[in-house]
Amino acid sequence: MIDFVLILRILIFPGFTFILLLTLFCDWVERKLEARLQNRVGPMVAGPGGILQPLADFIKLLTKEDIEPRDAKKTVFKFAPLIAFTIMVFAMCFLPIDGASVLSTTGFNGDLIVILAFSTIASFLLFLSGWASGNPYGTISSARVLTQFLGYDIPLFLLALTPAFIAGSLSMFVIAQSQTIPYILLAPWAFVLFMIAMQAELEKDPFDVPDAESELVGGLETEYTGAKLAFLHLTRDVQIVFGAALVVELFLGGPYGPVFFGLPAFWYSLWFVLKVLAIVIVTEYITTLFARLRIDQVLSANWRIILPAAILSLMLTVAIVTWVYPLV
Amino acid sequence: MPKSEIDIISVIESKLKDKVQIQLGHLGTAAIKTSNGLHRDVLKAILEVDEKTGITAITGLDLGANIGLLYHTHTAKGFFGICTEVPKGNPKIQTIIDIIPGAALHELEVADLLGVVFEGNPSPRHFLLSEYWPQGVYPLRKDVKANEVKLNPASAEENKPPATGRLVKLIIGPQHPALLEPEKFSVTVDGEIVTKVEPRLGYVHRGIEKAAESRTYVQDIYLVERVCGICNPCHAYGFVGAVEKILKTDVPPRAKYLRVIALELNRLHSHLLTLGHAGLEIGYETLFQYFWRDREPIMDLIELTSGNRVYGSLMTIGGVRRDLKESDAPKIKTVLADLRKKVPFYKKLYQDERSIRARMQDVGVLSREDAIKLCVVGPVARASGYDIDVRKDFPYEVYGEIPFKEIGYTTGDTWARMNVRMDEIEESINIIEYALDHLPTGPIRVQTSRYVPEGEAVCCVEAPRGELFYYVKGNGTVSPERVKIRTPTFANIPSFLQTAIGENIADIPPNFVSLDPCFSCTDR
Amino acid sequence: MTNTVTWARVKSPWVLHFNSGACNGCDIEIVALLTPKYDVERFGIKLEPSPRHADVLLVTGCVTQQCAERLKRVYDQMPQPKFVVAIGACACSGGVFEGNYNVVGGVDKILPVNAYIPGCAPRPEAIIDGVVKLLNALNPPKPKKQPKREKQPQFPKEEAKPIVAQPEVLVNL
């Protein structure tokens, strides 16, 4: 028996098409916000208020000529962007978006670890795509990507364990659902540190090092053209939405919020989109307001400040949850 | 210091009595004519008296049977020209880079364009000319015609294989988002640390000095202006000032004040440009957008005074072309008052913003001794504690009458250079307001003759990037015999080659932009 | 389908800027396009760092001998479909430097040019005008429907007399 509802959920809502449209919309929000903070207007011509601009960029890139440099390693060069994109979308499918995940299940115990692992694999594939382009800029940039995301993965995992500890489970669904009081209020230190570590994982300012235009031309994307470049850009954008969605699930109570009338699924998706937008706006503010740090400053910030702070935050949360909150 | 009180001329006269001929008032403070080989002794004598001696330029002249070499030297007290000659058949002369290391690039240029061989400073390949240029043809010699030179086909000499082993050779340019202009820097890196920087200049070499010899003086103003789109009034003024010195014209005072206003407006827009560009290099796009937003009213002012946003061509021989209306002065003052209100915000940003300081402090440090030895000019020198400013040392136009401060910092890093430029913005606003308040009435221009008599003159201008030097030689016709331009970036590049070593790759863009490089000026 | 593709290409032209021996005037005006006063990102134009990402090549400068080969190489690296815009009098024909010994003169001696924007330096408004004209040429906007008008009466055409300046001639015959 073909389960049409399941196929519809995977392909349209809250699956692939919904994630794609949400990504393009968040891209537009980012560009407009950055333009406004810089005293400018941003995209205006493509569609009303420029809202179709990311879509126009994507379609244009799909129809460009595909060039493969002679020195590139062919298989990795061809498939790395597409596989990275697929893995990111697949990771998004585990998050409860409208009260349940895409597969309309309640997940399984431990899927927090699984989706964090998927995001690491996707970043690793991005590194490989730069490595395989046969360009010195790509090589140096991908080395920076690897050092940065491997370094910041450790505090990220530790900080993601904080809500898991408070909820008492490693399942995303349980963590999101057991937030009668959102964990941002119960463990605000973990939220702040998680946002900083997420900013570094997503390679946005001030941790923008691998994408440093002024030194490394195009970074790891230098040799990519056409459809592969479109998917590289999309992977980056889906990573941003994924990061925001993770913050929403872990700290802001997921899609759960007041239901006023009608279908709870509709209200849950609305709250989800609004919360994701709020986090995207906060990360874009931080991006616009800071300069770019050097790679050694980024790494020393990680090993000297963020990682010890993450360990301390976990210890603090364990102490407070075990001894203080039961008294309250 | 008692040493600087000693007259340099009397020292030279006492040391090298019969071997030199001194002509006072010519080519600056004095022109010292000597024979081949003795230029080193004259330089050593000057260096002993004044430690702040540096080479401004080395001009090569085609004098028929000989090639004349003029070593233009600047000291704290005066500007000297040391003249020698070498025969064309055997153009060999001893180098001076052991006395003054900053003269290395000047000698390479003369070797490339005129064919003089400097013993001790070999030039293995073309410096400014392209790799297709045939050997043995020297464009600045009078017998070479511009459209009769046959070019070689492309050779594989320039495309050397990258360094092997741990060292990776990273090539920055000619097409690079950090540089607005094409230049090639081969940076050898070990991991992330730079070990060597080799520049290849000449991508923007358009042969302006040669072209100036075949156009009239008035046409040359428009040609020479287009050496650089950012500091163009300074180039125009340098040329015009040198020609007026040969003609011995008296420029009316109103024209002098208008020239000062144009030069200072140019300094304002150029400093705002650099400060914004530095923001782009450190990844701070917001700062870039803010600075360039504040630059636009200044461009409107430049258009108001000269008629065009970029190439106003306000200067002409004998004065200026356009007058300032009475109703324009309040407009200028309103815009400047607006800019003055914004300067404290930017200063606070540079002082307090942690990410700017993290990227810019202790990056590209140049000590005072190195600055003097390498003959750097402009804000780069003033940030290292080497206080040279043509407006204060050899005042031109009405800078002697206008009170303003000379800005100096001592740390010598990128952050100090940016702060120097920020403070100079305030001083420029003060100068323009003073000039507007004291603008005399009268004519703006005097008529001059088309035929410039035989003679030579030099003119130094403080461009936004540093000291700009012009040497013009007239020969009685409507075209100049020789025009020599020495731009400030040309003097500052050796300092970059030294300060980049030992730093991260990520430090190269801010270090580079803090020099305020203008390669169209360097290559001409 | 082609309509969507053309629409997407016209709404999102990514630009690469190459200076082939210019004095910087045109380049500064191009960078000034990104600033708040002119804000060319409204048209979807982004300044890209790598030739592989760009659609439109903005060339400034009279092409010097050394830059000629590099310019051709950068053009070859760009994927199809690509366009070249020559900005400034120097890029159109060599400008003030025509005839110098190191100057090729004019981008169209090396590359096929789609749009010429003259000026020295062209104002940012002129550059935006040129780029918009190029985009409109690729995707011509539909002409607005004109309302029907009554036939206007035809006046007989006057023969245009040439304008000749007649100076005051004082002649003692």
C-alpha cells in the first residue's frame, strides 16, 4: 500500500519543497536585513520587493555552462555539493516541524546525535569539495573550513547536551515537547554560547574566515560553476536554516505554542517559521555588525574561551537542574 | 641638534671643492653637478649632516650622446639635485642602495626604461615593461618611436612552476577582489605564515612620460591628470607648478586659495575612500558602506567646484579655470559641518571596536629607522614617527599662511596609519574652512606663453598618499623635453615587501590597504 | 521555460570587475555603485570575486600589453552565457592613451563587447543606465499598449533651412 500522505509529507510539506521555500525566504530576509543595516535597500526588482531574488539566482546558476578544471578530482568535484545538500535536507527531516517530523513519527531516542552527525558530514563534504577543485585558493580555504568546523563541533555537541539533560532524553521530539518553560529561560548561558558556536559552525562573521573574499578569491567555491555552484550555495543556506531550527527546537520550545483555532498542525508550523525567522535575524545582525577575525584568532577563541565555557556551562546546568530546580 | 644647523652646501663645498659645481636655487635648494662616481661621495656627505636624508627620485634624461642622471634628494632642510652623466655607449654607474636602500626600485626603473646599468643592483628581467618587450629597446630614449616597436611573442619565463615542498606559492592578482588594480604578488607561504613577497609591477604601465613629450603643455595637463583617478588634482598641480617655475609666472592669490581648496577636498575624499576600503579588506562591509556613504557629499562638492566628479581639471598653467561663486561657499561649509559631526563617531569606532583592533593592531609594524632608510612618504611615514609632510617642510601655494597641525603616531602599525588618515580628515576640514573665510578677490588666471623656454624645475605636492614629485624640462618648444613623475606609492612599496614577511596570509590585505596603494600611480 | 530562464538571467546578473590598465577613476565609480547612494544590488547585481561565478565582465582601462593576455584568460574562464561591458573612454577606444607604446587600446581589440559606456570617468548613473540598457536588450520589456488615437491632421513639412551663422561683416569696399 502506497502511503500517499507520507509521500506528500516528504515531498511537499513539511518536507523538501517547504524546506526549499523556507531556505529561499530566509536568504531574502538576510539580504534585505543586511542591506537595511548598511543604509541601503537590497534586492527590489525581482518580484515584489525582491522576494524572488534568491529563486532567480538559483535558476540562473542552474542554466550556466558547466566547467570542470583539468586538475580537479572528477568524482568528488561532481557529487560533493549534491550529496552535501541531500544530507542537510535529510537532517532537517528529523526535526518536528508541525508537531511531528516529516516521517510523521515521534523520532527515536538519540536522533539529536544523529542529526548533529549529519551536519558534520555535510560540512566535511564541503571541505572535500574545496579540496578536490585543484586550485590553491580552494585548498587553503578548505583547510580552514576543516579546522574551524572540527574545532567548534566539540563545544556545539556539549552545549546541545544541555537541553537534553534538562529534558532527560536524547530525542528531539521529547526535548521540544517537554519545554513548558522554554530552556532559554532555564539555561540562558547555554543559549548564548550555543549561538556563538553555531555562528562559527555556519561560517558567518565574525567567524567568516573560510569565505574571506579579500584573501582567497572565492574560497572553496572558486572553481565551481553552474548547477554545482547552485547546490553549494543552497547547502550553505540550508545549513543556516538548519542551525536556526536546531536552536528553536532545543531552546525555544520547538514548534509548540498557543493554538487559537482549527488545526494544531497549522499553528505549530507557523510558530516554527516565526521562531526560525527570529533566530535568522539575530544571526544576521551579528554578521553585519562585526569584522572578520583571523584564523588563529578564531581557533584560539575556540580552544581558550568557548570550549572551557561549554564545559562549565554543562557542569552548571547539571548542578542547577539536580539541586536547584526541584526546590522551585 | 647642532648638526642640522650646519649648512649642507658649505659642507659639500668644503669636502669636495673642485669636483662639484653648485647652482643655488635650481632644482630645489641647490643643484650639485658632479662627475660619474662622485655622486656616492656627495650623498655620503649629505647623509652625515642630516640623518633624515632620502632619495625622492632618480630621473634619467636622454641628452643626445650622454644619459643624464639626476638624484633628487630630500633632507630636513632642503631639496637637492645631484646631477651626473654617463655616456650612451657605456651606461654604467655605481649603485647607491648600500647608502640608501630605498633607492632600489628607482634604479630598476631607470635601468628598464633608459638602459642604464647600475653596478651592484642587477635587474634580471623587465621591471615596468611587459614580458613581450624586446631586449635592448629603451622607450624613453629619443630615437625610439612608440608605434615602431616589434613585440616578442609570449615567453614561458613569467610562468614559473609553483614552489614545491612545504612552501606554497600563492599568486595574488592580477584579477583579485582585494585589489582594484592589476598587479601580481607571488607570496610564498609556509602554512599560514608568509616567507617572501615578490611583486611584478607594470600591468598599468601606459607610457605617460613618453607620451607627455609629444603633446603640448596644456594637453599634458589632461594627460598627466589621468595618471590616477583618485589624486588627480595633485598630479595636475605638480605638473603645472613645475611649468610655472620654469616660466617664472606669478599666480594670483585667489587662484592659490582655490587650488588649496581643491587639493584639500581631494584629500578628504581619498582618505574616506581608503578608510572604507580597509573595512572591506577586514571583512567589515558595514564600515565600507558607511564611509562611502559619507564620501558622496564630498564628491558633490568636488563637482560643485570643478564641474566633474572625478576629473575636474581645475588647474591650468597660470591659475585655475573656474571661479567659486559667492553662493557656493555656504554650501561647502554646510557639508563640511555635517562631516565634522560624523568624525567623532568613526574615531570612537576605531578606538573601541574590538574586531577592528584585533585585525589591525600590531599588523605590519614599520619602525622609524626602517621608514627613514626605505624613504617612505605620507601617512605611512607619519604613523611610524617619521614626520615628513611637504605642506610643512617646503610649503607651496598658501600652506605657509594657513595654520594646521601635522599628525603623527609612533606605533607604525596598520591601526596607526588609519588613525593618521582619520585625524587628517579633521585637519583638512579646518584648512578648507580657513581658506573659504580668507578667500581674496581678484583674477583667477594669468596668461602665459605657449612656448616654454629652456629650463628645468621640480615641484613637490603632498598628495593624500604622500609626497608626489614632478620634474619638467622645457626646451623652448610647445612640448616638454622630459616629464618625470615619482608617485608616493612607488616609494612605499618596499616597506610592504618588508613588513609582510612573518605575518599571516590574512594580514596581507589590511597591511596592503593601509599603504593606500595606487598602482596606476606606480606604473604610470 | 525559456521565458523563465531569460527572466532569471536578467534579474540576477553577477558581475566581475577587471581593471586592464586603468587610472582607477572608472573602478572607483564601479565600486561606488554598491554604496548606499546608488545601490545596484536592487537589480540583483552582485560583485563576484571569481571569474567562474560571474555573468558579466566589466572591463575598465586601456588594455596594456601585459593585461591583454590576462584579460583573454579571465574571459575564457567565465562560463557561458557571458557578456562584456566596456566602461570608460579608455576601454571603448584607448582614451587619452591611444598610441602609447605599451597600450593596445580598446577592449574590442581583444574581446567581443556587448555594451560601451563612454565617459571619463562615467558617472555611476551612466553606468547603471548602460547596464539596465544591456539587461533590457536581453529581455526586452513588452511595449505598453498605446490607446487608440484619432488621426491627426497632417501639416505640410517645411523645408529645413540650414543654420548658418552670419557674423557682422564690416568691409570697406
